[in-house]
Amino acid sequence: MRKLGIILLIIILISMIAGLCKVLLFAIHNNDWNWFMSFGSSQTVRKEEYIRKEQKISVFDLNKVSLEFKSSNLNVFFTEDTEIRVVQYSYKELEDEDLFRVDKSGSHITVSESNKLQFHFFYIGFMEDSLYDVYIPKSYEGSLDIKSVSGDVEVEENLKFDDLTISSTSGDVKMGNIEAKNIKIETISGDIKLQQLENEDLKLKTVSGDILVASAKGNVEAKTTSGQIEIEKIDGNIELSSISGDIKSEDFKITGDSKVKTTSGNVKMYLNQESNYEIQTKSVSGNVTLPNKRNVMGQEPYVELNIETISGNIRLEK
């Protein structure tokens, strides 16, 4: 039994030495590596010599595009081009089975990373990871579904989709004006910053980050655990919640029953005078200020606006 333990210890030591040698060799051949960023600087890997695969895809007959990169860094850009372009970078030469795939079923394409399982001893294998850049034409108006573990989605121009779904573990989502039937954006660690949104259903969620929207119209649901929610202009009904952060709106026109809740934070909203509502408020530790010191506004039939905070002030003005 003792001999078996010694043998296992020797195997572990040999593996550690082999891993350290791998790191040393990699450092000799890649002296611009960013050791503190796990994958390395995106600027240093975005070089022609590190492109392992590049492919263009026509959007002519497509009505849905899915990007599935659940364990790699993905960055999405919107361009004036007429084709989707996918670029895969890696410091390491890759086998065919390590390259991204493009699968088409009717008018739906899925672009995904390799599903090959890689062994990471003491996470030495991180040097084999890839970075992906996907360029999507601004003219594409079908459904778009993005799933990634890290990376940013950023565009300032106006975009139109059937449906838009973005799910990211770590990364910011910054977009301009969006028109879609359904919009769903989730990130665990990152900010969500959007301009004008026209939709039937809007769902925004971040665990650690802020949600900032210039204008939203429709059914609006926004949740954050640690961060503020600020939607400057709202036309519709809402469900907003924050565990630790303020909730604000400069122009809230309520059209349906709505709820606002924060555990530790203030609620400050300017209510549009075209609304007809009855206000229900609850604050365990904080002040409550109502417009004209009344809990109703407009004419019957009223819709209900329910606002609750555990530790924070509620201030409603018109």
C-alpha cells in the first residue's frame, strides 16, 4: 500500500515537471503572452499567423443564426458586409477536430466550437484555447442566438431581428437601437447597455453588473443581483428587481400591472402623466414620497404599480 502511494506521488511529480516544461517552452516561443489573462491578450493573438480557420457564410436564405461557444472567448461584431465571417485564432497549431464547425439545417445555421474534450492538468491546457471573432451583416434580420463563456457583444447602429437571445458568462453587451419580437440578454459578470428597444417581451438579467437602457417599449423584465437598473424611458409594464442597487426611470408610462423591488437600494421614478394607476408601496427602512401625496393618478380603471424596498427610499414624482 505504501509502495502504491510512492508510485502515485512519483507520477504526480513527473506530471508537474512536464507541465512546467510545457509552460517554459511556450514562453520561449511566445514572449508576448499575457500571463494574467488566462487566454492572453486578444490584441496579441489577433494576428494573421495565428488564424487557424476562417470561413464566410451567406445569409441569403437564413432566418436563424446560432453561435454556440460555451467554453471559449467569443466576440461578435456587426458590419456592412453581406456575409457572416468567422475567424478562429490560436497560438497553437490545431487539428481538424479542434476547429469550429458550421452546421446547416434548412434556413438555420449553427456555428460552434469543437466539442472535443481536453485534459487540463493543473490548468496547463489553457494554452490550447481559441479565440473567435464573428462578423454579422447589419442587414441580417432573422433570429440571432448567442451563447458564450466570455467576450463582448458591441454595436452602436440600429438592428432588427425576429428574436434576439444573448447568454454570456463574462462579458459586456452594448448595443444601439434594437427592434425585435423578443429580446433576452443574460450575463453573469458584465454590464448590459442598450439604446432604444421596441419589442413584445424584453428580459435582461445580470448577476454582477449594471443594466442601462435609454428607452424600452413593451413587456420589460430586468433583474440584477449586484448593480443598478436604469431605464430612462419606459412605455409598457415592468418587473424590475435588484438585490443591491438603485432602480431609476426618468419617464415611466405604465400600461399594465407592474412590480419594482430592491433589497438594498433606492427607487426613484418619474411617472408619465398619461398613466392611470394605483400605487402600492412598502419600505422597511426608508422614506416613501408619492406625487401630490396620493397613491392614485389618472382615471379608472387603474393598473397596479407595486414598489417594495427593504432598505432604501422610494421617491415617485410626475
